[in-house]
Amino acid sequence: MAAMIAKQEGFDGYSDGKMQRLRGASNVSRLASKNGVQEALNSDEQIAHQSVRENPRSSQLRLEASSRKRQVGFSKNKRIPKKRRSALYKDTSSEDEVFDEKTSFDDVDSDEYEPDSDDEAMAIIRIRERRRNRSSPAAMVERSPSNEIKKKDPMNDSSCSSSSSSSSSDSSISGIKNSKPRNLKAEEIKSLKCHQCMKNERRIVVPCTKCRCKIYCTYCIKQWYPQMSEEDIAEQCPFCRRNCNCRLCLHTSGLIETSKRYISDHEKVQHLRYLIELLLPYLRQMSEEQSQETQIEATIQGVLFSEVDISATLCGNDERVYCNHCATSIVDLHRSCPNCKYELCLNCCQELREGSLSGRSELKFRYTNRGYNYMHGGDPDSLPEYCLSGACDEFIESPVRWNANSDGSISCPTIEMGGCGESLLELKSILPDSWISDLEKEARNLLELFGTKLSNLKHSCTEHTEELRELASREGSNDNYLYCPDSTQIQEEKQLLCFQKHWVKGEPVIVRNVLEKVAGLSWEPMVMWRALCENLDSTVSSNMSEVKAIDCLAGCEVEINTRQFFKGYTEGRTYDNFWPEMLKLKDWPPSDKFEDLLPRHCDEFIRALPFQEYSDPRAGFLNLAVKIPSGVLKPDLGPKTYIAYGFEEELGRGDSVTKLHCDMSDAVNILTHTAEVKLTEEQHTAVGRLKNKHFAQDLEELVGNEQIRISRDEQGRSTEELKEVKESGAIWDIFRREDVPMLEEYLRNHYKEFRHTYCSPVEQVIHPIHDQCFYLTSEHKRKLKEEYGIEPWTFEQKLGDAVFIPAGCPHQVRNRKSCTKVAVDFVSPENIQECLRLTKEFRLLPKNHRAREDKLEIKKMILYAVEQTVRDLKDLAPSVLN
């Protein structure tokens, strides 16, 4: 037993002699026998008698006080007496002002801990030890009337008892009864505070033998560090291990170093050359687009190209300019109405002149809530007339009554389209004149100076057999294997080259055991929630009692008490009919300031990231998002936390899934915590019965609509389920980019076999992937391979696995356990083409489509990345070329 008992006594400094006494005290506690207690007391009395011979007067008072305290504190069935802290001696340091506030997590008072024989033995020894230490006159102090602490003059008072702070030798007994508390008490109480809960009344605490200044009470150890024993805490406390989750540490950034690898100047130059080589074609394309529009403007104005007058638009660094028609971000040249400020991007201008501009009508989805009974396979509670008649709104692209003039000029659209219809759109600029073309010339000259060879990929990269895993069985394909290194092997430059070898081909990468390389901070959802509740910003902490979770069965948001949500995360929740209730929190906490709200968790996550040259959101050398200068509005790329329930069996309806979608940027996702929830036999029986009802309902509704034949085993019944792996938390399916056209065709042909919001059948498809309406069950994946010959990479994500997903690769996820995942987006130079392609796809979606907004602003990112790369290369060139 590494714990010790303490009751408002000092724990001052942990000298070597005192640590030996503490270890001796622990040994007595482990004996837990009456003989052991008696031996300890006898030893204590021998020391006391020796002290009497040395100082008879002070020893007599000390023994009298000892007798009284023993009678009061250790009589049968009584606890150690408590003394309330006086406001006079309350520590008013900044740390105590933060921590003395009682939080909702202090549920267990110290009164719950009744002293047993072990505790009594420990308490007796600790009290005797402190009483002996207090007998020294040099330790006595007194508080002056002005509340200043002064040392007691031993010449004026040489016989002070341990319970008196200002008595003389003539009135020592009355001083024990009537004097103020000892002035060292405040310092002793402060030194005994548990570092986790900042309470000083905990009886059983564990001191750290490494730092000799931090202690943790056993209640906090059991509550917040269940994976650590008391001996572990005594050997090295959580604060020393850098995984302390107390209030102060969770809100402190910089406790650990997030960067894991030093990059030399030579490596930096190689990376910079690589960036310029990959980005220069896109910069050249942007320069050409602007030159074409400037030439058209020269024709409209009737002047030479060099004489075109382009006025500037005032735009601050904290502003974004979007096209009013397609909602795409505008970087520099665009057309604007001088009257109503309607703004049009260059792509829309070109499409308007070609007559190919689409209308961007609003989308009207109507998923009818037919009731709880219907979602579980029963009859609908009620059905609106328009659904009975089949008159649900269809998405119809409206024609555009808007044309460019013969000279290429464009009039402002009508009021119905968002304009005024009165003026010509004028060519405007945001950046300085010729800024993009000059940057392109400068980057090209530097590339010629350093050479154009991609030195990053010039070395051969040979993976070991254990680093490759077969995760697909496509016939005639050489990409069935994915690169899956261990986290201990990826800090060398050779491993980065291996990553780039697969990444440039658009292949996902899985890195195992990334959490083994970090301090071990708890990712328990309750720890994270506590950090938010204890946030000093009252606007943050007050919003944490309720959360908006997504009900996976209905596909809609529900409000739930936060504590109840996290209780269901570990214990499970069911509907009244025992069907598992799957809830999930997306992008939690609900803010783009993860780093501000959970700074310690953010540092831990970044530290765990593999291949930080790409994935580090703060300093990734090959991460284009990092190149955006400070002060400029940046896209929200995370980190974000995703907390969701899970169930081992594929239910077919209401599974805890992230439906098929495609991210605009690259991403890395780490599984940081799992909790397994087991169903009872009664629940398993109920699930089987309800699955039969679901199957019968699908036969009636899905087959009745399209005469599609579905066998009993084909509806959510997996005959090819992956072999169970105990450590598995989630199952991933990631499709290749080249398979996207056939995947979209399959979904358009089979979309009526799927259900979406309120378990209603999907009745229309705008974009099969961007709609995020589909999750392909095991049976649908089998049919997809039979009909089109394509299949995804399918694998299980275990605790501590980091999954890298390239931009443009559709993917879906199903949780087999309750999972906490943390993800961050990044932009790699290899996948710029996919980011631009997706931006074009998104701008063609209806106005109110969920994926339409250009959140990434990839063109702006390219400009800033090239500018910063050119500047860095100039700075490093002298040291490398000389």
C-alpha cells in the first residue's frame, strides 16, 4: 500500500530522511496487524522517552498533548477529528483562487473514508513523527496583528508546545486550550493538497518520490487514473509523467513538445523544391485565367492589354469574398456590380459566355417522420397527403435567363437571381496588380536555379513484408496492399519517402500504435467533458450540461444531458423494445477552437501524429494550410473530436456509422479511446425479432417500388463479416479514386434500396457521394463487386491506429465499439488536383446543399503556400549553395 494517511498536517519538502520514514510507514501499513501497530507505537514511545531525557519540560507537554489527541482521535468507532479551515489562513495564491471553487465532480467527501487498522497505524506514526518535528523551537512562528508571519524568538520563549503558537512557559497549558492555531498550519495545509482535486482534507494520499512535491489522493487515483496503481503514482506521479488530467494541467499548453523530428536545412531545401515543383503548374494556370479575363476587359474598354485599368476591392484579412452564384471563394480578379455589389467569379464568367452556366436551384428534401413504430418495422403513425399521392418535390434544374453581351461584358443579374439588373459588372482585383504573375515568374526562376528533379522521391524505398497488409482482393490489381508501418519506425527520412511513395498514388496509409509514443493523457470522454466544464470561460462551461447528438436510427439531432450521453457511451442505451440506441457527437466540442478549449489534449494529439511534415496543423513543413500567414482568415481544419456509440454486430438499420462521403482535403484520424458494450441475452433475442420486422418492411416498400429481388440474407445480414479482432474499434471502407464513376453509377441504380432520415426510403439523388445518404452494408459491397468489379480497401481500426485518408477517396466507417476519434485535416501538395476537382463539383450543387460551401479556399492556399515557400527558399539558399 503506497498510500499514507494525513489530516491537516504538513508534508514539507520530502527530505531524504523523511522519505525513508514514509517508506517505513508504508511497510507498517502493509502489515495491518495489531502487533505491527503496537510495535510502531512502542518504537514511537522509546523515541519520545529519549526526547524527554534531552528536554524534560517540552517533552512533558508534548506527551500530554499526545495523550489527549490519542484519546480524542482514535477511540473506538471514531474518526480523526476535523478542524475547519479558517478564512484567516486560507491561501490566496492565484492557483488556489482557481481551484478552491467546488466543482460538480467533487461528489465524494473525505468522510466516506473510514480509517481501518492500516489507516490507524499509518496515522499514528505520521502524527508522532510530525509532533516530534514540531518540538524544535526553531520551527515556531507567530502571526503579528498585521497578519505578517515572523519567526518566534527562542530567547523570549523556549518552551512552546505543539498545539500552541504564542504561549509562554508560565501558561503553556492554557495556551494549548486558548491560543490561535499554529502559523505553520496554512503552509502545511497547502503542501498537503491533492494536486488533482486541490483538497486538503483527503485522508489517504500518495506522495511522489520523484518530484517530492506532488501528492494525489486515493479517490482521485481511482476516479481519474484507473490504469495506474498507487505504487505507480508513488514512483512517478502523473504530473511527472506529463499525463496529469487535473484542472490546471488540462488547461495548460506547452507541457510537452509536439514536434518529434528535427529537420535539417538540407532537408528543408529538398522539401521546398518539392513544393514549388508540384505547385507551380497550378499557379501558372491561375495566372493564365487572370490574363484571359484581363484581355477580355481590354477589349471591352477598347485599350491595350497593358493599359487596362482595374480598380481594387477593399478586403480585410479577416474577410472572405464568395461568388454570389456558385459560392466559390474569390482570390483576386472577379466582376462586381457597382450598384448592388453582386460579385461573380471568373469561372462563372467563362461559363456564362459559353452558355453553360447552371441555375443552382434550391434543393427541397422531404423525409417524413412516420413515427417511432415505423422506424422499427411497424405501420406508420400518420402519413401526409403528398406522400400518399407520391407528389414529393423533385429536384429540377431551372434554366438560367442570363447571357453575356457580344463584347464579353456581363450585366448584373435580375433581382430574382440576387442582383439588381441595372449595371454592368466591373472587373475588380483583391491583390496588388500583377502579383500572381510576378510570383509565378519568381518561383520558376528559383526552380531553375535549384534544378527540377524531385529529390524527395529519388531514393528507393523498400517496405518490409510486415509493413504491407492485404486489405482488398481485386483481380489483376497491384494495389491491394496498403502501407501499414508501426509508429516506432516512421521518424526516419526513409520512412517518409515510403509514405510519399504510396501517398502520391492516392493510397491510404495506416500507422499502428501511435499512442505508445506519447505521455498517455486520458482520452476518457468524461475527462474531456470535465475539462470543458471547468473552463474559466463561463460561456463555455455553462453550455456543457446538454449536447446535441445524432440519433443514428432517425438520422436527426436529439438533445440529451451530457452525463447521460457519456453514461450510455460506456454502459449502452436501448429503446423501449431493446433495440440498441446509437448516438454520436460530431465535431465536439461544438467550436472551431479545440486548441483553446482543450489545449493539453490538443498537444497530446499533435504529438501522436505520424509523418508530421504533412499532418502537423501548426508546423507541418509540407502542409499547405500552415503556409497561410497569421492574421489571414484560415479554414477550420481541426482537430475535431468524434464520440459515438458502437455495436459489434451489423444491424442494417440504425448502425453507428459515418455514411459514404468524400472530404475536400486530406485527413488523418486517430482512435484514442474505446468502450465495449455487451447486450444481454434478452436484448439479443429482441434484436433478432426486430430484424425480421425490418426485413419484411423492406420487402414491401423497396421491392414494391422497383421490383427489386432481395433475398433474406441480403438485407443487412453479413456472410462475409471480417474476423472478429478483440482490439478493433471501427471498420473502414475506403474506395479508390478511379472507382468513383462506377461507384456513383451503382448508387444511382440502387438508391431505392437504402433508407435515410426517419428510416424513410431515399427518393432522389443529387450526388451519390456528396449527399451522404448511403452506407454500403456487407451485402451491398458484395453486389457492387459482382456488378462492377470494384471493392474498397476494408480494414479494422484498432486503438491507437492513425488512418491517413487522401483527398478524393470516398470512405465510410462503422463503429464496432463506443469510440472516441480525433481527426485533423491537412492539405498535401500531392493532392492539390483532387482538392480543385472537388471544389468544382461542390460549386455545381444546389444552393442549400450541405457540401456546397467552399470551406477550403484551395486557390488562396496555393498562392500563400508558393509565396511562403519562395521566401523560405531564399533564406536557406545561401547556407545550402555555399
